[in-house]
Amino acid sequence: MTGTVEIPFAIDQTVWHVGSGRREEWVPCPDCAGERRHHVRLGNGEEITIWCETCRRAGETPSGRLLVWIGEHKPTEFVCRRVSIEWDGRVRYSEKPRDDESSLTRYVGAEDLFDSFEACVVACGRRNRDRKQEEDDRIRRRAASGKETIPHTVHYWRRQIRQHRQNLEYAERELQILKEKKDKHE
């Protein structure tokens, strides 16, 4: 069975590529507003303070900020030197000449290449918006996950306080018994 695959760009044609790029930036934690802790009022009116789980990294105290990735895709000039057709009909291009076998060849899908700079600018803007939406969703999921741990944290520390109070009461009773025994022997 034979088929035809349309190749959108010619070899040695200069086009525009959705250049990949991102930078990291620290932003205030949206959950605790950079305070690193939450003040919680329990149903019985008791107020307690607990660490923010959203901006807390494993094993560390909360920082009050989150690391986010900002998309910075921008149009990049690209010269089509090689073409590759995948088994599913996708067409990919490389800037590396065919006779250059010095290292790995990076291919770019035809869907990320454009004839005009303006069309590439639009595609870069769309990609940057998509990345921002993904990052916002990631932060929302992290904040929701942190809020799920708050009740557990509150219950854990209340249980710890109760246990330590019981241990303290036991130790005070034992001390009292020892004092009474000492007084009897004197």
C-alpha cells in the first residue's frame, strides 16, 4: 500500500519556529499570602497556628513563596535542512545538514513551524497562555492538597498534646508517690 505525505516546507527554506523558553520566578504563596502559616479557629472556638502546607517543601519549613515557571516562547528563525516522516505521517524538520552526523539531531514538528513571523508570534502567545494556565492549575492543585492536610495536621497535634498531657499527669502521680514513700521513711 502506498500513500502520499504532503511536506509543507522545502529543504533550505527559512521559516519561523515556536522557540522554547521558560524562566522560573518566585511568587508569594497564594494560600498563606507569604505569611508561611495559617491561623485556624476550631469548632470549639480555640485558635491555633499551623504551617502552610502549600509553600512547604518536603522536610522544610514553609517559605511563604512558590516557584513558578513562566513560559517565554518566542519566534526563532529556522532553516529546514532535513526532513523526517514519522510512521503516523507527522513531518519533522531539523536544521542540521544531512552530512553532519557529529551529534544528536533535534527535530521540530511541522506544526511548530510557520511561513510568517506574525503567525509564529500568535502561536507563541497561545503556547505562553497555555503554559500559564497549566502553572496556575498546578498551583491550585497544590493549594487544595495543602488544605486537605490541615485537618490531619490539627488532629495530629491535638492528639500529641493530649498524649503529652497524659504522660505529664502520669509522671506527676509517680513523683507524688515517690515523695510520699520518702516522707514515710524519714
